[in-house]
Amino acid sequence: MKKFLLALVLLFTIVGAYAQTASITGSIRSAQDKSALPGASVLLVNGTTAATVASVTDTEGNFRFERVASGDYTIKINYLGFQPFSKSIKMEGKALNLGALILEEASTAIGEVEVVGRAPLGEQKGDTSQFNAKAFKTAPDASAEELVTKMPGITIQDGKIQAQGEEVKQVMIDGKRYTGEDVSSAVRNISADMIESVQVFDGQSDRAAFSGFDDGNRVKTLNFTTKKDRRQGYMGKISAGYGTDERYMVGAAVNYYNGNRRVTVTGLTNNINMSDFSVGETPGGGMRGRRGPFGGGSPNGISNTNMFSINFNDMLGKKIEVSGNYSFTNRDNENNQYRFRDFINTDTTYLENTLDNEKDNSHRFNLRLQYNINENNRLLVTPSISVQNTDAINYINASTIDNAETAEAQALTSSLTKSDSRNANINFNNNILYSHRFGESGRILTTNFTTSYSSTDAKTYQLEDTDNNTDPTKDVNRNQFINLDRDFLTWSGNVDYSQRLGENSRLQLEYNIGNQINDSDRRTFDFIASDRVYDGNPNAPLSNTFKSDYLSQTFGPSYQYRSEKVRFQANMRYQIASLQSENLYPEPYPFKRDFNAILPSAEYEYKFSEQSNLNINVRSNTNVPSVTNLQEVLDISRPTQLRIGNPELDQDYQNRINIRYRNFNAETNRVFFAGMFGTITQNYIANSVYTRDIPADFTEGYTPQPGARLSRPVNMDGYYNVRSFLNYGQPLTFISSNFNLFSMVGFEREPGMLDGKVNYANTTNLGAGINISSNISEKVDFTISTNSNYNIVKNTLLTQNSNYFTQNTNLRYNWILLKGLVYRTELNHVYNSGLSRGVDPSYILWNMSLGKKLFKNQQGELSFSVNDVLGQNVSVQRNVETDYIEDVQSTVLQRFFMVTFTYNLKKFASGSAPEENMRRNWGPGMRGH
């Protein structure tokens, strides 16, 4: 009782102390045009103790310090390109609003002094790396994509932009999100000459940004800060081309800017595998950004695409920010794909040739509406909806071959299947997030409610003709109709309540409840030849009606501490969950499993100096099995590669650790980044494969063919994945270029089962690469890069292992000749070793164009381009699984010639000022905390 009274007295003492504190607010503006300066560093220095608290201005240039005790203080402000600012203030126990604090530009102070030398690359601000666009020279018509890939730590891997070893999943412009799902399209729709600076950081979720507590949902983010004189006007590109083999392309992209209002409209029709159009396109559409998912120069197959999209961002009054995106895509794709699969525990090889024709129509709409009701209340609503209809015809010619490496090789089974499907999909998601600040008390309440619904209606007509070469009497001919109806509904609610405990610490209590409901009905009907109708009774082994209901509740406290050098956060969650599954057809039987889990997490960040910092993040979470894995229905779409679900699966338990070290020396322009990312998963959903004695319970009423394999998901421990990434960059002054060196080491251990025996597929990845990008002038722009990867693959059930090596070397060169002539070339060499027989081991993809600038301001261009000069373009992918290793080669677009006319639109209110007259303006720090 005494301890309780002592704690109560202490609590009232703390509350009494809080009563003597108040907040300091204000905003930071430019002296030139009174515009907001987001991302400015604001320091509050105690005049007695010299203790310092740091803050960063938001996208509107506002800052806030809470719980400031009475006394004398000094406000210090630093912002790149502006003079330092300081102001003495006195706190007397009540809120203090400093109003607008005006910063003078640094250039004003130095008058006409000419600064000669190399522009600084940028600086490191906590976990945010900022790069100065002036330090990276690009061609006049370059896009932001070409600019950022010259910067340290930013590369393109498998057609996706990566920063500091992680895929970039979010793009912002002047601190405002680019609403859309395609990062590559976003960076290609920003012209390089509009950009003042680029920031790389780990963006937080909206919920974490509102509550002030990190929830672990971070995404690698690029923020582009635009030049002041490029924020009012329009720019764009219109292009039309026609070439050999009746290849054509017509596209347009226009960006309109007027302060907070930004609109991007794009349209495209083509048959040269372009999926979108942007201001960063080059004549002919074959270069810059037309990378496929497997490292080749084009997406798989040959596509005819028609698309239209509009992206907008605006302020409705002073309190409501709205942004959105609508896109329509019509695509017709044809693909011819070869698959070579070697199984690790049998002397069989699976060969497959697939012909696909897929027609797709999709509508997508995303909206983001943020209402800053007042100083203490904020509301965010983010709905999205997509509607997609797909018609596909698919031919699969497959063989399972015994002793493929010997002279006695023979086909055990040969099959030909044809499927004609019609799929309709609807997806709707919405999140409502509300945050309330209780005045000056330091308390914050954050709530959010999320809903998601998806529906699939798929109808497939499937023909199968299978030859059993060991027993012709067991040949199979099937004609079936498959109907799939699937609905998925999920909702979750979250309440976070936080209280400031002192000048540097805060406590939060969180409660979350969520529900996922799946309803999947798959029925297969056999064709009755005599009646020429499909049987009204489903084929029981190939049909199943399944429902699942997953309910989870999570609650627990979080503690956070922040100072000038240290940031620490620790969370402890307790989860109570239940998964109730029920088979309704062909035989009803229910399953129910209850789960309890402790989900700890912690993050520690230490700032060694203004140039370097260390971040360690440890997280744990659970994942519920998908309905595809849970539904126990036999899939025979590939007659010798069977699959069935497992309704007895448990949720997995995942632990992750990320360690990042960043160092950015602004004096020497040297950049160093090191990262280690690790994952350990218990109850990992692995594959149990049967090759010899397939259990009769799984195939009751169906007879597997010789060489058939059946895969069924099971829970297994022993999965882990660890990888590291190193990057070092610095300028090479003797050749006026930037140099980047990066390396990576990774190891993955994936468990599985083969005929009841445990197998671990161990893959070690060793990679290294260099990148040299020009900084000579705007007339000569080149980038040379090479990236090598050696993969060591070891399976514990196989003595012979399959190691393979890949190297990708790329040269991009733009040269502006005299009299408006422009030569562009892109040379990409891919070398593979260790792949299957019949797969092209290496190729050279060479694209080039020669253009002539037209009109007074060289806004037009007539060009002649050649795509895939040598006719060698291919697409190759290697997949490593626990029971096989396969190589997949797909159809790609090869050589064609094209004549293209392009017209560039550009008009800004302040005119196209020369680069040397552009003042520097760095955007928001957008720190991940």
C-alpha cells in the first residue's frame, strides 16, 4: 500500500510539473517569396543547461515543440542555401506562437562573388540522404529516373528502382505523395531539369506519422524537391512513330503545375511493349525504362497496349489536401514460353512449352483526402477500387522425361491442355484515420478503421489430352468446365493512445482487432459427350467449397525516447487469434485453431555526427495462410504437376532484423552505406512434394500419370534469409564523373519435404557491381555499369548442386552533336552460365537512335531508331525451389526500325531561367520518424 501511495504521489508530482510547461509553434518562410521551407532543421537550446531538442519543419514549413518548461531559450534554424537564423525567447508557462520566421538566402549575403568548383553531392540528415541535383549532369531531355540512377546507392535491378539495397515503393514531389502504384512511371514523368534535390529515406505509414510511434510499416521513398521557378506552368511530350513489321507508337504526357495544384495526364497506344508513356521517353520507345522483369529489354511476350491515366494533387482551401489517380488499361499480350525443370530427387525432367494469349481491361482509382480540421484534429481517408476483366487462351504442351541425361531418355507422360478462361475481379480498399491532440497536455489519440473487399468470378473451359507412354490403356481425354467464385472480406480497427512522459520520452497504449473472412467455391464439371452438355453433378475430387474466418486481437504498450543523438522505441504486443475453417463440399468438416503470440519489437538509432548514423530495427509479426493454401481442392491444370491445399495450416511467426549504417561526408562528397537484413520464420508455409507414393486420400477418384508429382503446403521450421548490402561512392574529378561501388552477400535456407524426407534448399548469393556516370556536360551524358552475381545452390537431399553465374553490363550514351543532331545508344550485355540445355546463355541488346532537333527552341525532334540492332534480345529467368531448379525462357520483342516525331511542351511562369540563376532549395527531410 505504501508503494502504491508513493507511486500516486510521484504521478501527481509529474502531472504538476507538466502544468508548468507549454508548447512553442511557428513556421519558416523564404524572404524572397514568403514560400514555406519544409525540412528545415530547428533547434531549441536551453539557456541554462544548454540541453538541445531538435525538430524538422513539415511540408507546410511548420514546426512545434511540446512540453517546454519555463525559462530562457534560443531558437536556431539551419536550411541549405539560406543564412543561419537564431532568436532568443522566454517561456513563462503558456503557449508561445512565434509566427513566421523569415530566412534570407545565402546567395544574397555573398553578392556577386562567383563560386567556382564542384557542387556538393548533398548531406546526411539522420536517416535521410539528400542529394543535390546540380552535382549530377544529365542531358536536357532527361527524366528523373536518369538523374537518380547516377546517385550513390540507387540502382535498377530487374527493372525496378532500388535505393540502399531495397526496392523503392513510394515517390513524393515536394513532400506530397504521388498517388499511384507504379514507381517507375512516376520517376519518368518528372523532368530532371525541374529537380533541385532528391531525398532517400524510409517513409512511415500514415498511422505512424499521425501518432508519432513507428508501427514498422516503412517503405523506401524518394522525395523530389522541385525548383521554385518550375512550380507554375506546364511541360510535357507528344510522340508518334511508325516502323517495320507494322510497329507503331503514339503517346502523350503533360504535367501541369500551379502551386499546390499538380495534374499529370498520360495516354498511349502502341504494339512495341510500352506499358506507359512519360516525359522521359526517348524516340522509338525502345530505350530508357523499357526493362522487363527478368533483366531483358522488354516485358515477356508481345503486347498491344492502350492506356490513359490522370494523376492530380491539390489543396481545397487551406485545410484539405486531395490527391488521386485514375487509370484505364487495355492490353493484348501473346507469349511463347519454354520451361526446363530438373527435379532434385528423381531422374526426371519436366519440359513445357506454353502459348498464351491474354486480353485484359482494367480500371483503377485511388484517392487520398487529408483534412487538417484544426491544430489538434486531423482526418485522412484513402479509398481505392479496381475492376479488371481478363480473357485468356492458354495452350500447354508438356512432357515428363525419365533419364533425360542418358541415351535411354524416354517420355513417361506427354500432355496437351487447352484452357479458355473468363475472369472478373473487383477490389475495394478504404482506410479512415483520425488523430486528436489534447491541446497542450501532450496526449494524442489516433484511431483508424480499414476495410477491404475482393471478389473473383472465373469461368474456365479446359481440354486435356494426356498420353501414358508406359501404359497406353490409361491415356486420358478430358473436357471440363471449372467455375470459381471467391469472396474475401477483411476489416480492422485500431486505437492508439499516447502520453508524453517528459521532455524526451513518450508512452503509448495500443489495441487492434481484425477479421479476415474467405469464401471460396470451386466446382469442376465433366462434359457428357452423348448429351453434349456438362454434367450437373460436380467432379468431387476436383471440387471444393471452403470458408475460413480469422479473428485476431493485439494489444500492448510502446515506449519511445528521443534526444539530439539517440532515438529508441520498444513495443511489446500480445496477440490472441483464432482461425476457423470449414469444408462444405464434398464432405463437411470444420477445423479451428487458436493462436497466442508475443510480438516484441524495438528500434535504436544513434547519430554519431551530422554525417553518419546507425539504425537497428527488430520486429516480429504473424501471417495467416492464404485461401489458396487452405482450400483442399486438387488442381490438375498441369496433369503431371498436381497441387492441393491444406486446411490444417497454422499461421507463421516471423522475426526480422534490419541494421543500417550511413555516412555522407559533405566535404569530400564520399558516401558509404552498409545494411544487413535478416528474417527467421517459424511455421513457415513450405511445400511437401510426393513423387513416388502419392497418398490416395489426396487424389481419391483421380489416377495420377507416371512421373506425376503432387505438392501440398505444410508448416515447417527452419526458414531464414539474411543478406547484406554495401555501397561506396565518390566523384572522379580526373574524368568528371561519379563512381559507385556496391556489393552484396545473401543466404537463404528454405525448408521443404520430398516423399516424407526433409530437404533444405540453401542458396548463397555473392554479388558486386560498379557504376560510373558522367558529369562532363549536358552535351555528353553516359553511364557505364556492370553487375555480377554468383549463386551457390545446395540441396541437402542432393549430392550434385547447381551453381550459376550471371553478369549484366550496361552502357548508356547520349551525345548532342553540332546543328541539333542527337545520338543515343544503349548497349546491354547479359551473360549466364550454368543454365539448362536449350536456354540461351548470353545475349547483347543494343538500341540506338539518331535525331535532329527542329524549330526555334529545339522543341521538336525527328529521329530514326533501331531497337535490338543484333536481334539477340531474350528473356531468361532461373527459379530455385526445394524440389526443383528450373529455367524459363520467354518471347520478347526483337529487332525493328522506327521513325518518330516528338514535340516537347514547356512553359513556366518565370520562364526557362538558365541553370546558373536557379537558387537552391532543399525540400522536406521527411524523416522516417
